[in-house]
Amino acid sequence: QVQLVESGGGLVQPGGSLRLSCTASGLTLSKYLVNWFRQSPGKERELVAGISSGGNSTSYADSVKGRFTISRDNAKNTVYLQMNNLKPEDTAVYYCTVLTVYWGQGTQVTVSS
């Protein structure tokens, strides 16, 4: 059974940083493209970042480019999303997904003073 578990969310002040983790069981993450999405109340789910199976190709939404970094640790079967210089508009539930078939339960990120 495939399971994705996100962690690392929380409350942070504007300008702060968080690192989200997405750890998989029942599936080898290194074999797949992994994406991070986010969703705020009343808004559609938004693609934030993606990393290729080899880890040598990444992509970002314009709204987070230069502030967020996606990476993977194959030994830990984990994908990370390092988020720096956080803004209030980054507040959302963040989800990782494999092939948009498997999804985690999400982790809440709140950016507020």
C-alpha cells in the first residue's frame, strides 16, 4: 500500500523559513516525478514545485521561484520543499503527490505576524 506523509508545516512569521518533508512507503520515490501542490481556502489547488525522477530537473511556480527549493534524498525515500522568505500569501495546506495519483494528507503552513 502506497502512503505519502508530509510533515514540517507550522506557523511562521513573514520572512521566515520552513522545510517540508514528504516521505513515502510502499513506493520508491526516486523512480517518479514528485510534485508539491498547495491549496488555500476558497482557491483551487496550485502546483508549487516539481522534481524529476533523477533529481536533476526542477520546476517552480512563478510565485515561489527564487524562494522555494525542491530536493530529494533517495536514501531516505523523501522529497523536501525548502521555503524561504515566506509571505502571508504562502499560507495553505501543502501536499506532495506522485503522478497526481498518490497524495499525502497535507501539512498546514501559516505565515502570519
